[in-house]
Amino acid sequence: MNEKVTIAIEKREKASSSAGKKLRAIGYIPGAINRKGLESVSVKVKKDELMKNIFKYGKNYLFTLDLEGQESYPAMIKEMQHSPIKREVLNVVFQQVSVTEPIKFDLNIKIVGKEAIELKKLHLVQQMDKIHVTALPQDIPDFLEIDVTDLNLNDKICIGDVKFPKGIETVIEADEIVLVINELRLDTITEDVVDDTITEDVADDKTSEAVPEENL
């Protein structure tokens, strides 16, 4: 089982856009704790403490939220909202969980060895970027690593080929394709170049736009 990591949180009285902006100005992130069958709890958490723990343990870690020493909640980060340009954290939503009940979760896939595929002049086509799994909250890793270093043309990885950590299960059929290795075509290279150019142009245009405050 993972070590117990506690994050201090405080009660938040006003849940509004202007109140959220004021909290962020003094180093807090407004948020909420979702509870099964109960009303959510409006909270605030120090940005530095939250980001330090996410950086060290990952977003999928099972944290213990300490509400002013009065209550504690075993919880995971369900969602984080970011500003569209600067990617600053605007809001965080925690999900209270039970350490004895499995939960369903979309586990991110991390591909290792892409450089080896590119050196072979091949193209990796990823069909899934997440895998829906079931596990106890404390057993869920931050991501699932898949190594493609030794793959060659027309090789593929299906769900049945994925080595899940102990305690992690999925209901996805074993023959569902996660990724496949194709021949690198000229039109693929051209599309990538065009997409990169368009992305940069759009990003440059958006930097001059005002960013509206999101409702929190």
C-alpha cells in the first residue's frame, strides 16, 4: 500500500468566480470534494502544497485531505481546470473514495521507445491513449507504460498484450488494438508539418485575446 500523504485543506465559504480569483491571488486554489451520495464540500488548498505533492506522487495518488484538523477524507484528484493560455490551475476537484472498494478509472498510457520507431522510418499509430481499468484506489499508478522499442512494421499491441500491474483489471476485450506500427508515408510527414504550423499560428493569435474568468 502507498504511504499516507496528507494535504491540508480549508473550508471555502463563497463559491463564485470573483471569490476564486481572489483566492488564487493569495496563493490558494479553490476546489471541492465530491462524496458518493452526499453533497460536495467546498474547499481551498494552498497551491504550493498541492503542486508539490502532485509533482512527487502523481495525480492518481490516494491522498488524505485534512480539513482544518476536524475531518479527513481519503481522496484522489478527479479533475483540474486550467486557464487556456498560461495553463495556470484554476480549480481542483477531489473524489472521496474507499480504500476497500475498487473504483473504475481511465488510466493514461505512456509510450516508451518512440525514437526507435522513428529511426526505423516507421509510424506509430496509437488507437488508445487511456485504458479503462478497475482497481483499489491505492493500487492505481499515475500511468501505464508500454515499450515499443522492439516493434517492427505491422506489429501491434492489443489489450491482451499489455502487462497490467498487480491488482489492475480491465473489461476491455483482449483483441482490442492499443497501437500499431505502420509504414511511414510522405503524406503523413506533410500532415505533421502542416499541423505544427497551424498550431503555432493559432497559439500566436490567441496570446492577444483576453481570457474570461471561468465559473468556479
